[in-house]
Amino acid sequence: MIPSWYLLVPVFLPVLSGLAVGLWKSLGDGRGRNPFTLAVLLLNLAALVPVLLAPSVELQLFQLSDNLPIFFRTDDAGKVFAAVMALLWAVAGAYSFAYMEHEGHLRRYYSFYLVSLGVLMGLCFAGSIVTYYMFYELMTLLTVPLVVHEMSKDAVAAGIKYLIYSVLGASLVLLGVFVLAPWVESFSFAPGGVLNREALAGHEGTALTMVFLMLVGFGTKAGMFPLHGWLPTAHPVAPAPASAVLSGVITKAGVLGAFRLVYCFVGADFLRGTWVHFTWIGLTLFTVFMGSMLAYREDLLKKRLAWSSVSQVSYVLFGLATLHPLGVVGALLHVSAHALIKNTLFMSAGAIIHQTGKTRVSELRGIGRQMPIVMWCFTIASVGLVGIPPCLGFVSKWYLAQGALAMTGTPDFLRFLGPAVLLISALLTAGYLLTVTIRGFFPGEGEGGKPLTFEKLEPSWRMWLPMVILAALSVLLGLFPGALIDFFTGIAGAVL
């Protein structure tokens, strides 16, 4: 058992450290910045371990009104997201030291990078919808500098677009909170929801509309249609380490928001069989297909990966939308799988750009001969994203399909449409990722049938080691997924 105040450690350790980097010039611009940042990221991971192992802990921060406390409370779902976010933030941070060494404004970048991590921890520990909203908005404001880091015209435009979309999505969430307020027993999260059915009687239509708008609002951060447009714009202009965490981590804040809303605020039973249920399923499946198709057609490597994130994060939302335990298990598995895989892919893309300056898929002929370690990591991650054993992506997609087929309260065609769309998307994913591998390792022959030769351009170990770690984790968890499945099954059983 840990004292309640200990929940402040994983939040304020990176926040205060980030402020030190930003305000203490000799630290932010000196040789000690990278070791200090890495130490903070690793210490934060270590500080998180007691929270993950302890039973539920609650800490009240302050009181907005008599019935509106702002507080932290840990549960198993929040612990999953906190562990994934802290791990990926640390690995991407370690990778960034080599990638960013010739970039400017590093003091600003690492200051916001560390503070953002602390806010994400607060997001995961939020005990109520209002607490979640506060940290959700803070996260948006603090991650804008990661998008606009290079301060080019395109980067600034992408940052503004990211901010506008995010604020619009958050406004929909806030509107829903205001309208639903008279019909909830409290604003705290609780398994099964906190709706007061007696007070709600006669207002079900309005409540459903508000829940739908809140789902669209949280879906904005997760890249769900129709408010997905920021994601393929922001990723190509951000530095590769920022792109990695935007795709692998920041999008999961929208996923966690949707999970909290459906399973811990209004309750799955309130949505099952309603137009909101069917429409949410339809939006997620449309986004899965649309993102895969647009990724398949895109030649710019980082933008191809960005469209892939639009598709893959909606796999997770689809699992949540099944409102079935198997679907929820699949969604949580895919949170872990996608975070590991997409960070690896964006790091690989960043290494290619860093070493060669090439940004388009059509330019990558023979890249596997030049950068074999990087491209093997890219290939393993690609296989996992397609959903091929033994990677964790196969296990997550298996449970997503099983959850879809086991759905209740939905027309039969919807139960079979889900697996069909997931299969089509998997084929498209193979088309837009594995073709890079094939072109990279099997470039063909030159003029006159002579073999082609390529200069070795492998990056330093500081850049490829983080990719190897994440790719290996993806395979290892795919080979031995039992503990994860059991843990996620417990979470699904608690909220359904």
C-alpha cells in the first residue's frame, strides 16, 4: 500500500523537471540536458511501478464546489494507459537524443516534452470526468510546441490546425458534461456508469445526442472521422520523435476518454442497441477503411504512417464500440500493440530521413541494404500491424474480430461487417507497409542485369537500439500474451 500523496510523484517529477530545463539556462542548453532528461524519464518509470502494483489509491487535489472535487484515483484501466504512455515516452525520448542533436530550440523541446509526460500521468489518474477534461486540455496546449518545433510555415500551420481540431473536440466533451450534469449521480468515474435513470426519464434522446457528441469529441484526438484531419497534417512536419509519441501515445488520450465516457460515466447498457451504438460502430469502421486506403495511396513516408494511425487507432475504438468483453480485451491489447508498433515505424522513418534525407516511399529502393537494422525493425513492426503471428498485433486483432462476432443488440450484418472491414484493412496495411520492405531488401538489378551496390548508412546505436527494444517487445508479448489477456479480461469484466 502506498500513501495517497505518492500519486503526485509521477505527475510532478516530470513537470518540475521540465520547468527546470526550460527556466534553468545552464541545464537546458548545456551538455547535461540529455542525461538529465533521460534520468527523469527512467526515474518516472521507476516511480510509476509502486502505483501499478498497489491497489486503488485516491487523492483529492482541490474542490471546485460542494459536489465537484478534482481528484486522482487509480484503477486497472488507468494503470494500463499510464504504463504504456510512460514507457513509450521514455523510449522515444532516448531515441530523440541522436535524432535531434543538430536541431535548434532543444531547450524548449525537452521542457515541453517532460511537462507533457506529467500531464499525461495526471490524465491516467483522473478520478472524474471534470478532472479528466482539465488534464485533457492541458495536454493539448503543451503538445502544440512539439508539432510546431521546426517553426517552418508548414509546421506552424499544422500546429494551428491541431489546436483548432483539439479545442473543437474538447468543447464537444465539455458541452456534454454540462448537459448531462443534472442526470448523473456524481461526476466521478465508476464501473457501469453514474447515470441516474430516474432523473433521466423522458430525456433519453437528449442524453444520447450529448454522448454521441462527446464520442466525436474524444474521437478527434484519436483521429476518428469526421474530425481526423489534424493527424495526417501534423505528423509529417513534426520531428520524428514527436510524431512517434503523437501517434503512439497522444491518440490514446482520446481512446481513454472514450473508454471512461462509455464504461465509467454513462454505462455501456445505456448505449447498447441505440442509434449512438450503431453510428459509433459505423464511424469507426469507416475510419479504419478510409485510413488504410489513403495510406495505401500516399507516397510521403511519414504521411503514409499518419494515415495508418488514423486507421489503426479506430481499430481500438471499434473494439470499445462492440460493448462486449472480448471487444474491450481486443481494444486494450491493440492499445499496447499499436503503441509499440507505431513508435517503431515512426522511429524507423525518422532514421531513414536523418541518414538519407529521403522522405518518399518511391525513393527507398535498396534502403534495406543500406540500413539493415532499421529496416528489420520496420519489417517486424509492419508484420505486427498487419496482424501476422507471432506479433501482439495478431492477438489484438483476433480478439477484436471475436468481440465483433459476439456483439449483442446489433443487426447481424454489423456483426460480420466488422471482421470483414478489419480483414480488408489488413490487406491494405500489407500493401502500404510490406512493399517498403520488399523494395528495400530486393531492389532488383541495374542496367545490363548488373547487381546494384548501396552505401551503408546505418545510424548510431543510440538511434536503432530503442527501435530494437520496441520491436522485440511486440514479438515477445505476442508469443506470451497470457498475462496481458488475463489482466485485460478482468478490466472488461469489471465495467460490463
